[in-house]
Amino acid sequence: MTFDELYDQIRSGALDKHQARQQFSLDWLETASSYIADVNRGARNNIPEIIYGEYKQFDQTLELADVFLERHGRVIISRSPFNDRLVAHYESRCTLLAGEQVLVLGSLPETQGKVLLVSAGAADHPVLEECAFTLRALGVEPLVFEDRGIAHPTRVLEAVKEGVAGDAAAVVVVAGMEGALAPFVASLVALPVIGVPTSVGYGFRAKEAALTSMLASCAPNLTVVNIDGGIRAAVVAGLIARNREAVRESRAE
């Protein structure tokens, strides 16, 4: 479980002092046939375990996922080539969210905070979906607006208005081509904006153009992750949202 979930259980009395000490013990690593699993990472950094599956075999991914589900009840699998097989294996065993390149296995936490999530075009959907599912695994509600490229700016304005009215704590912008959507959105909001350049575009250095453009932006509230980095953007934005909610709760007390 994550640190916030552990704290809630201690506060409610669901965990006693001895059980809490076990969760915080130094016995963090579990070794299996082909990996060493840091099973208490979520208790340290409030982020569910994420398995990068692109170069792992099906059996390796399955073995890792089972370990984390046993200890924490939730795991994210990113970009596994065996998504369909993993869905078939787990769909009768646990709750899951299945996307084109991401799987979230296990129960979802209670929602705390919101993040506005905007993409430029339909080609950006796999990265946007990865970002949205990761936010849900973090316990943050994604306010999703797709196909809002600046070729028609009024589409962007509608998404921004809805996000601000919905009390979003941060914004994630997913865009390919020249990546202009990210600085445009950043110019409209008094919020941290995280740009996710995608490998979408035509011609010379097409897969790098959005990254270069976003990095060169003069919008001071825009920061940028690497190409197709939906999970990283979601984690950072999700922590911003959850931390804001935690501050509000502490002030209310």
C-alpha cells in the first residue's frame, strides 16, 4: 500500500502498532527467479509499483505482478507486448483497467484531487490513456479532453475552462507534431503544466519536434517530460493534486 493508505489505516485503527512497524521495516526486498522486488516503495513515495513490461517476457511480468498484488493489491504494467494475455489471466482474478499500452491491476484507491488532461489529436490517445489510467491508480480523478489541438483554439478554451471550474490542481498536455498545445495551455492557467511530447508527426525529425518545441517554450509554468512519457507526467501531476488535498485537509482540522 502507499504511504497515504498506510497512514489512513493507522489513523482509523485498522492497523495496530506492531502491524505498522512491520510495514515500515527494513525487510523491503523480495528476491525471485529473475528480479529483486522493492515491495515497500509505495510506502516511501506514495506511488504504486509500476512494471515496465516492454522487454520482459510474459512469465517475468506475471511473476512480478503477483508479488506486488499479494503485498499491495495494486500494480501498473506499462507497455507490455503481452497485454491481451495478461488481461485474460487477471480479468477473473482482480479488478483491472485495460488500455492499449497500460494495465492497472487491483482495486483503485479513494479519489483525492483532480488533474486536467488534454491531448492534441486522436493519434495521442495511447499516451493520454496511459496517463489517465495512472492517475486513477494514484487515486486522482483525470478530467479528460481529447482532440483539442490548436488548429481550432476554441476547443482548447473549453477544456481549460472546464478544468479550472473542476478545481484541477495541475494540467497535463499530450501533443505531437510541433507541440504548440502545451505552451498555449500554460499561457491560460495559473497552474503547473506538464507537457508530454509524443512521437507523432511528419517528415524531418518528426518524432523529436514536439519535445524540442516544448523545451524551448517561454511559458514559465510549463515543464516537460520525455517523449511519450505519459506515466511520468501522471505521477508528478498526481502527487501535486494529492499533496494539495492533504494541505487542505490539514488546514480544515
